[in-house]
Amino acid sequence: MFSLDRFKTNSEKIFLLWFGIPVLLYQVLISRILSQIFGSLFFIQLFLIAVAYLGTSLGSYFADRWKFTLSNSHLSLVILNVALLGFYLNDTTLLAATHLSLILGFVLFFLISFVSAMILPLYFLRTGTETGSSTKRFNQVYFYFHLLVVGALIWTELDLLSSVGITQILIGLTLLEAFWSIYWWFRDKDRIQPISRSANEMLFSTSAKKLLLSLFVFSVISGVIQSILYRQVQTTLAPLAFHYTLYLAALLLSWAASSLWFQTRKGYQWLSWTDFKSKSAILIFALLVWTQAWPVAWAWMLDVCGLSTFDGAALHSSVTPENTPYIIFMIRAVFTLGLIFPFGFFFGSLLPLVKKENEYIPLGIYLSINSLGNALGILVFISILFEVLGIFQLWALLGLCCLIFAVRTIKLRIITSSLIVIMGGLSWGLLRTYSWDLGSFNMRGFAQWYSYSQEISKVQTFKHNSSQVNFVEFAGQYSLMFMNGHTSVFLPHQEPIPLIDTLMGLTPLAYVNNFNNALVIGMGTGATALGAEQLFAHTDIVDLDPTMLKVAGSLKFVADKLLHNPKVTFTEADGLTYLRTTKKKYDLIYNNVPSPVYFAAAKLWTREALQAVSSALHDDGIFAQWLDGEISPLALDSLIRSSEDLFSQCDLYLLNIEFYSLVCSKGAAPLKFKTYPDSLASLMQTTPLTFNAFLQALQFPKVPMKAVDPDVPLNTLDKPLMDVLVAQNPPGWLHNARKDSVAARFKIGEALTPEKCSRIRGWLFNRHFVEAPGDCAELF
């Protein structure tokens, strides 16, 4: 028989699982929205987390002071969701006031976090469990909630974004919020909201002040360490948008494990608040050793299992193209969870341990102090600590703070200091043996990581706004550039400029009709703009990351040509936002971002971005974009379908192994190849005659710009198919499945002549512009 009481009980269990999902799902969705509109770098992602913590802190604090109910809270979220949808759907109009709209976006997210954070304290107040068994129940709720949220986050990023779309997901969340608002209104319409005790009585007793001060200090340290670990995830796995979600999921799982541990009193016997404080300095250094040792162990396991990208021949036969995305996901998940779990577990213990000390301080106060400390730690890291300290020095500073603040006896300080010296020595050895400046270089195969670390002769580091670029020199012979951990440019020492970047800038210049204005989206090393700088009356360079100006300034040839040149203007802005707001018309536009891997770079290949490029070009304008050969066939087909009515006449140029330049005319206008100006030959360090013959050898004219599957989904901002495909199977992983999709799609191998083949070999293998004998079949 149907029981109303049982229905109410089950509904409340479901609600307890639901209460905080909006904050974290909104965090992922709003991260997508803001990065699509304003760009996405490490700074933006961490700032978003800090805003979420600040909203959670204030919402938790005011939950039992305002005359809010559960029904009011969910109704407020409905209203905020509608405002967020309006913001998202009208972003083009709002971008007319760029800074104002950016502030509005963060304010909306702050308010969503603020209101969502009220829900848990309000629920505990409503059910009258603010004392007694509330700690145990709090841990039970957090455990199941975190498990559910992890599944929701991963599913959203790997499937729902491309199949359902951001708009539909937000509409679904809004309807669920409306359901809970109505549900609690019927449940509580005759109920009087309980009145909490006064703030003074709760907060200003001596014991409460000491307890909350300790919680705040350790929460600040927690926020700093969260930032360090997120940085390491992005650096080791490559700065992909999905890794932001993977980091959040690993953090939540570690908190879930901590909540599970403290559901019984046994948990408190093994770890008490006093032990946590007195051993915190050792804990910090133990985590330091772990964060250096775990990537080494992870890389060793990849080699042993034959999964290192350096050792594709050793891959097990069980790894097939069909299960490659699953295996790649498991590799990344193992690394992320292994790195974060020890930290997340111990610092996730903060709340249960402190609450156990004083059951009578409301839950909202604990959540507020904890979240405020986390937010402050993140903000301090991205604004100050990242710029001035290395990772080792930062961990040492945190350990010292714990030693001074938490360890009270001389004897314990001596013991702790001795152990810190030992663990610091272990960590320093790992830092010296395995260079952390190598970033995600080929996913850090163990043997090659060690080998390359020993060959490093010099490192140049450029930092700005929590972005970092490293030039790593090997044995004085060549350098690799790493952008926030992502392998970028290869630069032999005999070359004053990166030749491939320069070549990308030269490929469209024989098609241009007028040389008034050129636009380069993504500065890179600056070499792509060198050809345009020679020929155009004015060149605009747009880049989200001002660190690249420092990089360009370190390359003397590039700096002399571009920096302080009145014909060249650098604008710090997101490329897509600039395209959608500029009033200028261009004769040539470059998409100088070579791969959709870097953060949310795939948005530059969306339908909206391509439409914005078309609108910004003159009718006879030319568009040139990089194509990564490792892009999946489905993503390439989606890109072609997204652009086939905007840029249907295109020539393809081979730039490097698996990298191409696609040069297109606007609309259906035919491409008219002229000739390359003789002056450009000097940029490639050769003669005009050789230069023209070389460029024509790399050219594959009139490639078919028609999707193989006419029903392939468009790649759009709302349904970012390419982002999801890259998240499932990022280029560069597990080279047993390596295939040049661009060469296969445009049948490059069939278009080769013996002369083309020999010139291509000379360029790819020797960086010479003359013929080199050999077979091209191995390339395509």
C-alpha cells in the first residue's frame, strides 16, 4: 500500500543527494560559458573556484540568519538560472560592454553559489538535527552526495555537452529546482522556520574563536594546496578543459572517502583534531614528497604496462581504437585521483574533526569559515605566490607556517623539523632527477622523462597572470617551448625564429588581394605574424595570454620586427570575443591556434567562430587556420560541415608531420593563387626561386570541403562536439592508434608526385628546401 510518510522519507533522501549538485554542475557549465565568451586560462579556472567558495562561505553563514526557507532557496535558483540562460543566449549583445559583462557573469555564478550553499544548513535546521547526531548525519550526506556528483560531472563533460547542449542542461536544472521549490513549499507551508541562537553567543566564546581560527588557517593552506595540485594536473596531463572537471571529481571523491571514514567514532580514534594540528607540518612535507613521487611512479607504471606514448610498439594488442578512449580516461583518472587523494582525505577531515570539538556551533558557520579560507588561499596563490615562488619553496613556506602555528612544544618542534629536513631532501632529489619544466612532454614516459631531464642545459621561464611558458634547452642543441605544460614549439639553435610558425604565416600571402589589414588570433612565438608585418599596412595580434609578449621579446628577431612596431598592435583579449565585437574589416585572418587541445581552444573551430571570421573579412578576404592531423575523423568532418557554406574553396599546405595550414577564400569565391613576394624568402633563410618551388611542393590545391556524412553534428558553442571528442580521446595519447586524419580525409598520399615527395622529405626530416630521396608512404 502506498504510504505518504514513506514517500516523504524517500523524497528527502533523494533531496539530500541533490542539494549541492547545482553548485558543481553550474561550476562546470559556467566555466564553459565564461571561457567561450572571455577565454579560459589557468587563472580563470582557479578564480572561478574561488568565487564558488566565496559564495558558499557567505551563503552558509547567512543560512540561519535570514528568513529564508528551502522553498525560497530553490525558487531563487530558478530565477538565477533564468538570468543565466538570458546572459548566455544574449552574450553577443552583452559583449559590447566586455568588462561589465564579465563582471555580470561572475556575479551570477557567485549568487548561484551563495543560494545553493544555504540549502544544506537550512535542511539541518528544518529537521532539528543541528546538535547531537548532526556530525554523523552530515558525513553520511556528504559521502553519498559526492559520489553522485562525480558521476554527474564526468557524464556531463564526456557526453551530455555534445548530445544535449549547455542550454538544455541549464533548462533541465531549472525545472528540477522548480520541482524542489514546490515540494518544500507544500511540506513547510504550515511550519515556522526555527530561530537560531545569536551570532555573538556562537562566535565569540573563547573556545569557539580558537577552534574557528584554526579551521580558517588550515583552510587557507588547503586553498593554496588545491591550486598547486590543479596546476600539476594541468601541467602533467596537458591543459585540457576536461581536466578541470577531472580535478574537481578527484577532489570530491577524496572528500567522500573522508566523510565515510568519519561516519563512525572509530574514525576519530585514528585521527583527532589535536593530532591533525600537531602533525600538520610533517603532513605538508609528506604531501610534498608524494606530489613529486607519484608522477614518477605513474610514469613508471605506464612504461611497465606498455602504455607510454614513447613506446607505442610495446602496446598490448588489447588496446584497440574502440577501447582507446576508455583506457586513456582510466590513465588520466588514476593519475589525478592518486595525486589528489592523500591531500583531499586529510584536508577533507577538517570539517568533521573541528565539528566534533564543538557540536553547538551551527553547521553553516563551519562551512562558511572553511569555504572562506579555501577561497582566500586560492586568491593568494593566483595573485601573489605563483608569481614569486617555485613549488618547492611554496610547500616549504606552508610547512613552516604549520610548524609555527600548530606545533606548541619545543620537543615536538625539534622532531618535526628533523623529519621535515629528511622529507625535503627526498623531494629535492626528485625535483633534480626529473625535470618538472618538461610539463606533459609525451605524457611523461618514465625512461624518456629521466633521459630528457639529464640532457637539459638551460631553462627560461616566463610568468604572468598565473600563466607560465618554459623554454627548455637540451644539450645546447635545440629547445622545446611548453605553454602551461603543453608541448608547443620546437626550436633548433641554428634558427633565429621557429620556421614552422613562420611558414604558417606565409602560406596564405600568395592569395591576398589587398594588403591593408591582417589579423592574427593567437600570438604564439610571434613568428606567424612576420610575413604579414612585411606586407600589410597594419597587423593586429590578439592573444588571451600576455605572457606571450614576454616570450616574443626573448626571440631577438621576432622582437625587432614586431614589438614597438607602429604597424603592429597587440591586444590582450579572447580571440572569439574580439572577432564578435570588432568593427574592423580584414583582408586576411589567421587562426594561429594549432590544436583544439589547449583549454577551450576548440571554440575557435565552432560554427559561431567561423561565422565571426566570415563577418570580419572583406568579400575577397582570405582565412588561414591550422589543422592538427591527429584530430579525430568525426571532429574533422564536423569542422568541415560547420564551415562548408562559409569557406568552401580551400588549398591545403603541409607544415610539419601531422600539422597543416588550410587556406580558404570567403564564401564560394574561387581561390586565386598569385606568387609569393621575393622578400618573404629571407624569413625562411633561402632564395626566392627555391622558396617558391618549396611552397608549391607543400601545396595541395582545391581540397574537397564537403562533409562525408551530411548528418554529422555541427560543432557549436552550445553543443561543443569537438571539445567532447578531444576530452574522450586527446591527440597525442597512445600512439598505437596514431593516424593522420587530415591526410586520410583529403587523400594527400594519392596527390603526391615524385618531386613533391622528395621536397617534402627534405623539409620534414632535414629542414632543407631541396630534394631528399626516399619513400613518402611512411608519412601518409
